[in-house]
Amino acid sequence: MQALVTGATGYVGRELCRQLTASGRAFLPLSCSGGTLPCGRVSRAVDLRQGPIAGALLEGVDVVYHLAGIAHQQAPAQLHEEVNYRATLALAEAAERAGVRLFIYLSSVKAMGPAAGSEPRREDEVAVPSGPYGRSKWRAECALREHFAASAMAVVILRPALVYGPRPRGNLQWLLRAARIGLPAPPEGGTRSMIGVEDLAGLLLRLPQVVGEGVHTWIVTDGEAYTTRHVYQVLREALGRGRGRQLPSWCWRMLASALDLLQRQPGGSSYGKLFGAERYDNHALLRATGWQPRQTLASVAPAMVARPVAAT
């Protein structure tokens, strides 16, 4: 199997490329800047905003893993539209012309819009996405379902929940920083689904062996429900600091407001992400693929809190 990986130097891409290398599978890594993978291999520099990918890069490719995208909240809406939606459709069309057997698109649960309640959501329980990132992902999903429903090229749309792993990003990174400086625990409230980066990459490797024709859309989680307080306590324990005391809710509201200002987000964004309900149901994926997650936050926490080793 020859694979092509876009976004190869991103958080999920690096782990996927590591697993592809370990399994001995041939693949071509692409990234916007042509960065270097942990194994020392240099990715091919391809900016998807500049137009369709060169057909020669798709020759002999069986599977396309399309992981590249814009997730920055401060990025202009037009950039989300160009990269997450239009470039995705253009790449899928080029892959179909080249005879690619399977196109895998890494979308997001954000494409499903805000939750109406606290119960786990299935794939068809969607609302209008509230931001440019979610809207662009949703538009890409809709275009893939419409254009390739009768195609000989199978398409898989994956919606991973919040991804955890070594060197975490986003709110997980901020919670880890707070745990390092010894900030008291947050109050109870809010539950969310998550998925380990190693498990997500393992699923990506499995899909070519189990996916049939058609367009498939699946949610990806580890099956657990995590409160922010539980996440924080797990990180504290991995740091060897025990459970500690709890900080009142109003204090965390103030801290979240400061984080909104720092990240130039609308007021209430950080608090909503930390204490809102975002639960998703992964049973459709489990039934269709036979995949089973092996990681939990607790099992990965020691790697999350380990400081990266400086290059020598």
C-alpha cells in the first residue's frame, strides 16, 4: 500500500507517520512548509492554498490521509474556507482522477455544531456550527458526501473529539501549566469526550483494511467521559502532586476570562470549553470497523507531563 499524508508534521500527522514507518508501509508525507518528521525524514512542501496538488504526487497512491487544515481561532474565516473546505474538495477530486482507492478526511466534532444537551451525540445529531472552523469542516463533509456518494473511491470522514497525548495543545496545555504551578483544582461541572493521539493514528492505519465502498462518517472517542476536574486531578497525580484543594468556580471564571483576552477570543469561550458538555458516541465506528481504543487519559498522563528533551 502506498499512502499520501497531508499535514504530516502536525500533531496527528507526526504520530501517523511514526506508525506508518514502524509498520513498514510506504508513504509520501506532505506539509505546508516541508518540515522534518521525528524520524529525520523531510516532508514534501506543498501549500494546498496555491491550487490542486500535482497529479504526479498521486500516481500509485492507494490511500490519501488528508489531515492538513487550519484550526487557529484567530485565523480569518476566509482562510478556514480555503484550506478546510475548498482545498479538501480539490484534493479529493484529484485523488479520484488518479484512481486512489480510499480518501480519509480528518474532520472534527466541531463540524457537528453546539450540543443541545449533555447526552452523548451520534453522527446524525448535528446543529449549525458556531465558528468558521466548524463551518468549514461541515462544508467539506457535505461536499464529500455529495460528490463521492457513487464514486469508485471510498471516502471516510472522521470526527475526532479533543485529542490528548504527549505535548498536549489547546486547553489541555493550559490545564497542564496550571497543574505545574500548583493552582488548586477546578470545581465539578462539564463532561467531554476525548481520544488519544496514538489510538487515533492506529485507527487511521486500520481503516484501509476494513472499509468498503461508499462514504462513511464516524465519530472517534476513547469511550470515556471526562470532567475538567478529573482531567486536572489526573495531571496533578501524574506530576506527583496529589489531589490538592479546590478553587471556587468564580476564580476559574476569572482565569478563563484572562485566557480569553490572551487568546483574543470572545468572552466566555474558555470557560465554556472547560466546563461545557461535549460528549459523543463512538459505537457506530466500533461496530463498523472492529477498532477498539486502548488508551485513556490516565494511561497517557505520564507522557503528557514529561518535559520534552532538548535537542543536542
